[in-house]
Amino acid sequence: MIDDVRLEASLKGYPLTAAPCLVSEISARGWNVLAGDLPLPLAVLRRGALEHNLAWMQRYVGERGVWLAPHGKTTMSPELLAMQLAAGAWGLTFASVWQARLGVAVGARRILIANQVLQAADLAGLDALLAAHADLRVWFLVDSRDQLQAIEAWTARNAPNRRFDVLLELGVAGQRTGCRTHDEALRLARALAVSPAVRLCGIECYEGLVATCDSARDAAAVTDLVRRAMRLARDCDEAVLWAAGEANVLLSAGGSAVFDLVLPLLKLQGLSRPVQGILRSGCYLTHDHGNYQRFVRLVTEREGLADTLQPALTVWALVQSVPEPGLALLNAGRRDVSFDIDLPRPVRWARAGERQVQAAPASWRVSALNDQHAYLRFDGSDVVPAVGDRVELGISHPCTTFDKWRWMAVVEDDGAVSGAIHTCF
């Protein structure tokens, strides 16, 4: 059950002179982003694109016979997570036990923690969540004997009857977590299989960090990781290392960039039990105008898809100064938009006092960000922005834009505010 959260003027982007309202009541205000009803900068979600992306990804996984557990750390929004579950997601993914409690609160009863869990506070928290919800299943990642020993020590002292469900993580040299070699992983699998503290339910890997947005190179690098994971799954199966009583073997992979390339792992056949393939993409819901747009364009080319995901998340900013030819300053900066992969880019704009929106001129670009300012460069022979104009910024990597907002307006194509979401970072 999602709480109907109160929005009010302590939240960035909410009008200082407006009375508080619940998320469910905001559409009744009759606000419009282009009418100046809300102060800028303002992060907005286009409703039509959200609905398109929800349907697109569910259709994608359904046609390929895999399941979707979207990564909730992208948005950490109860409203958006609930939308993903309602659209047909098998479960949700998170990066920590603290995040996972939000998934439980919105009704998810299958949760992957795509990370290592080992500290006492996290094991105690997970144990409490499982004890409070008899129908809850949570799987987390293990990649070392040291981690396993920490789990075994905690359960021996605090919960001798608890056995945590785990996936063995296979990694890539020089990258993030995960066993580096096949022999190392198989030795760990044997230890997990006989441990009194865990149950080995499957294999996990993450291919995103080897992706370079070069289709040929990405296919080769991801295929190598997938083949290693498939070999490990077959060897674990042959050695009868899976937890007793489990109907399926869970095989999980898939970020938001090259998720098509992991499908052979998620559809592996020939094991003693059926495989349940779990894709963990999270950024598909809002997509973006930068990093993921580039990657997903290649996915659609490789797969021959007729349509693709649509950018749903943007930040509207105000031209507050045009101090010299070719330079305008916008009132949105590092506190408002992501910049960890790409700088934001102008996608649309509207003159001061007008609701007509136009595509941003090709020469417009953001060259730098300060905490509260964006440097908009433009060609003097092109359209010149003026003080009071509004510029819509497309973002790259939605996760780090969501970090910066406690709420976002949901808008129609004409700028009308038809809803809202809140975040729980």
C-alpha cells in the first residue's frame, strides 16, 4: 500500500505560495509547467512516454520468454515501482537491504539484491523483513568465502534457523564484484551448497561495465561473459549444487544498455531444472536523451525492432541572464541535473510568457555546470534566447537526476500537470 504523500513548499519545485496537497490531488490544481505555475528548475516526467516504456519493456521480455525485475535504485519512487509491478514485472531489484524495504512496502514479494550482503546490520534487517512477511523471497549475491563466513558467523550467533537465498556472482577482471575465474566460482558454489546459512539458487552476472557502445565489441565482450556464466551454471548443475526444493534455477543479468546480448544466458536449456531468466534493467522506464539513448538505439538495430524507448524525464530551466553574445545562463545546475556521464542538452524551449514549445536549435549546447547554473552556448546567427525564456534539458543517466529531487511532476504533452511522484533516497 503506497502512502498518499503530502507535497508542500519545503520541496524544490513546489510553489512557495501554494497550499500543500497530496500526490493524488495535484492534478486538481490545474497547474501547467508552461504557464509559470511552478518555479523552475523543475524535473518532469512525461506521462505518455512512461506508459509507452512500461508497455515496450514488458512486451520485449514477454516475447523472449524471460522475466523482468526492474532495478528500483534508478527511481526509488513508490509510485513508479508500483507502476512497474502493475505492468507485469516479476519482482524488483535493489542494491541494498535498505533499498529493498521500499520494494516490500510497495508490494513486491520477489526481490533481488544485486549486491553483496554481509554486514551484521544488513543481515539483521533482511532477517526481520523475511520474518515479517511470510510470502517474501529475497535473493542476494555472494562472491567470496570471506563473505560466506561472515554470513555463517552472523546466523550462528543470531538466527541459527535462517538460511538466506543467494545467487553466485560471476565477475570480470578489473571491473566490479564477482568471482574472477571459473575454478574460483565453482569452489565457492561447492561451499555455498553445503553451508548451513545459505541456499544456492542460481547464477548472476552484470554485463554493463564491459559495454562501450560499439556493437561489435560489445557483442564479443558480453558473449564471453555469458558463455562463462553458462558454463558455470552447467557445472553447478552437474555437481548437484542447487538448493533442494527449488523448482527453478535463477539466472540473472541485464543492465539498461546491452540487455539483448544476455538473452542466451537467461534462456539456457539442458539443466536438470527449468531456468528462470531474470532481466534487471531499470533505466528503461524513463530512458534518457544521452547515454541510454545511444545504447538502446544499437539494441533496436541488432534486434530489428520497429520502435524503441522514449525519453520521459527532463528538467525545465529558466534563462536568467544573457550577459554576453553567445552565452546564456540557466538557473539549473549540478544540484538539479545529472552530469556524471554527459552534460544535459537542450531539447526544447519556449519564449517567456508563451506556451508554444519549439525544438531547440541545433547550435544550442550546455558547455558547463555550476551548482546552480548551466552555461548555454549558442550561435549568434541562430535563434537567440532571452531572459525569461524556458529551456527543457534532456538528461543522460536518469539515476543521478532522480537523486536530486524529492518529487517530480507528471505532465501531459501540453505541459499540464496531471500527477506526481515522490522519491525515497
